[in-house]
Amino acid sequence: MNQNNYVVIGGSKGIGLGLTERLLAGGGNVTVVSRSAPQIPSHPNLQHLAADVTKDTIDAADLPDTIDGLAYCPGSINLGPLRGLKAEAMTSDYQLNVVGAVKCLQASLAAMKAAGNSAMVTFSTVAVRQGLPMHSSVAAAKGAVEGLTRSLAAELAPKIRVNCVAPSLTDTPLAERLLASDQKRAAMAERHPLKRIGTVDDIAAISEFLLTDASGWITGQIIGVDGGMSSVRA
Ligand SMILES: NC(=O)c1ccc[n+]([C@@H]2O[C@H](COP(=O)([O-])OP(=O)(O)OC[C@H]3O[C@@H](n4cnc5c(N)ncnc54)[C@H](OP(=O)(O)O)[C@@H]3O)[C@@H](O)[C@H]2O)c1
């Protein structure tokens, strides 16, 4: 059991909630930052800080004095054809996926440095390595997340490791619309070499690994957790 302090931005739902539950089960203290509180039973090691990362300033004073791991989970899946692409929508994807991550890291940085060794995990998408129609806006924003990850990994080494998880379609509230019927689920599963869509635990497990000392010699990596989608033709 570890006594580490973790901050999970977007830990109230989906992958971030799965990660929060895993970190709590491992004995960590977890501060979740999100607009709504996690819908799980209260836990002595769980704190919730209500904030909208696109509007609010995260105050370092509201975060733990030392932070051993930071996950930035908010993201978008706004899909659509080129002809309908609006600058405002692209800008808001960039704000949520990229600028929000930078703001949260800036607020956490002193506490991450104070921890001695710390780690950050960001989230991209399979749609950066594998070109997919209708994904221009999210692929562009997540491509920026991947560049940001490598740049930060270089800048913050050796004390802070920064890695990125790039999932394919995963069963979370964000993906609800794409998985709204059994037919859609079956069609989406079929597109993956491993013939299923991702579960929260598929992604939360590797995210937890990347935040802990078990991954102590890994930084600057973009790790596809995507049922083989980005690299295998079955
Ligand atoms: N699910 C997929 O199929 C999939 C595929 C590829 C990549 N990803 C990426 O994986 C990451 C996690 O995705 P997910 O599916 O777990 O997403 P999700 O189900 O939408 O959960 C996102 C979390 O972020 C929080 N959040 C969203 N906007 C926020 C804001 N403005 N301020 C503060 N918190 C905010 C949400 O909480 P509140 O609503 O309470 O604020 C929630 O806790 C994202 O970056 C996503 O792009 C997901």
C-alpha cells in the first residue's frame, strides 16, 4: 500500500473514475478535480475539488503540498466532416484537451517537484496514429497533446515523468453516443483486431502503472491501448 498523493483531473466519470478507484484501492490519497463529484461512496482518502478547467483557475493552495502523480483526463470526441468544421469548435477542443492540461500542470508543478519523483499522464486517441474520417478536430487537438507530452517529458526530466495513453473506443460516458445500441457496439468491436471495444479498466490499469514507480524508467511515450487498431491489420 502506498501513501502517495494523486490528482486526477476528470476523475468523476469514465477512465478518470476508474483510475481514481484503482489509486484509492492501492492506498493512495486522491484529489479529483471536475465539475461534478464522483458518484462513488465517500472514502477517507478521496477529496473533490469542483472546477471547470476551461473557465476556472485551479489554485495550487487547494491541491496537496506534494503530488506524486497527476492525470489529466478531460477530453472530447466531436466528430464531423470537413465541410462542417467550425473554428470555434476546434478552438474549444484545443482549450479542453491541451490548454486545460497545461493550466492544471502549472498549478501542480511546485507540489510535483516537492514530491521528489512525480509523474503525469495525458490522454490522446488512436485517431492520431491512424487516420480516421470525421476525426479532424479531435485528432488535431490530441496530436497537440502528444507533442506537449514529449516536450514536457524533456523539460521536466529527470524528476517528473510525462507519458500519454492513446485509447481507441472505450465504454465511458464520453463514448455513449457511439455505443448507443447493440448493433453499434458490435460494429465498433468488429473494427478492432482484438474484436472488442475498450473497458475503463483496460485504460485505467495502464494509467495507474504510468503514475507509479513501477514505470520509473518510462517517459515521453505515447502508448496505444487500442485493441490493435493503430498497428495491426488482422
Ligand atoms: N472513451 C473513449 O472512447 C476515448 C477514446 C479515445 C480517447 N479518449 C480520451 O480519454 C480521456 C478520458 O475519456 P473518458 O471517455 O473517460 O471521458 P468522460 O467519460 O467524458 O470523462 C471525462 C472526465 O473529465 C471531466 N471533465 C470534462 N470536462 C471538464 C471540464 N471542463 N472541467 C473539469 N472536468 C471536466 C468529467 O467530469 P465532469 O463532467 O464532472 O466535469 C469526467 O470526470 C479523454 O481525454 C478522452 O478524449 C477516450
